[in-house]
Amino acid sequence: MGGVRSVAEKVGCSSETLRHWVRQTERDQGRRPGLTTDERALLKDQAREIRELRRANEILLKASAYFAQAELDRRPRQWWRSSTPIARRPGSSRSAP
């Protein structure tokens, strides 16, 4: 304990900070169980990516619901009123004027 304190004073950090650095170095070298520095960085990146994907998914779900509701709110087109005129046979008594 005295050794850590004296080294920490020489380095210019707290003894707890130095202890943390030593433990993390031991993890990185495989001498202590736990996540290595690279594994921690990867985990942090993956967590950020998951948050971004969930946010994008939420936005897409809301947009989908919005457009689906807008489609339902449109006035339904009456099937007998087609936008394309129906061709009538010449000579029919009900031909267009």
C-alpha cells in the first residue's frame, strides 16, 4: 500500500487512480479476470449502436403509423366512379352526347 501511494505521488495522481490503472493493465495482460480495454471499448460502441438503432426503429414505427393513419383518413374512392371513362359502343341509346 505504501508503494502505491509513493508512486502515485511521483506520477501526480491519486493512489486509487493508480490502483485502477494497475488492475486494468493486469486485465489487459490476462493476469486478472474481467474485460480488457479493447473489450470495454467494443462494448461501449455496441451499446451506442444499439441505442441509435432503437431510436431509428422508433422513428420508423411512428412514421409508419402516421402514414397508415393518413391512408385510412383519405376519402375512399367509390368503385363505380372510375377516373377512366368507359368506352361506349357506337349506336347505343345511352351513348355520351
